Amino acid sequence: MNLVPADDLKEITWSIDEFRKKCCGGKSANWVRTFIFDEFPETDYANGGWCIAPHKQLGQRSTTIFAYEATRWMEAHKYDIDWNARLVS
């Protein structure tokens, strides 16, 4: 099943694409930003979380996610996320 032991994720960072594919069932980057990063501000590194520049703020080239912390948080909050939410076009 291509599972990676949690300890092997320490010191690993992911892009938004890697995170959405590995932890969010392939949801779009905009979906992840809206329904995870915006709904749960504690994920933002500025708030003590595991995601640097969730919206690619000025001065940041891209979103950076600490894999180990992100996977632990996702496991603890998987039932808090509205996986059926849809982006309004």
C-alpha cells in the first residue's frame, strides 16, 4: 500500500501538490487551501502549525508543509474536515 513509517517523515517537507495527493485524496490545491488551511488556522506555521505560506504570501515562493506534523494533524482531525465540501465557482 506504499505506506511510509511516520518516523521516516521527520525532516521531510512537501509541496501543496504532494500534500494534497498523499493526505487529501487528490483534492485540488484550492480545495485544500479553502477547506483545510482557512477552516483550521492552527495549521499555519505563523500560528504554531505545520504549513508555511498556505496562500503563498508575499516573499514566499511556495507553500511548504512539514510532512510529519501534517500527517499527525490530519489523522487527529480527519473527522473534523468536511470532505464533501465543494468550491463555489
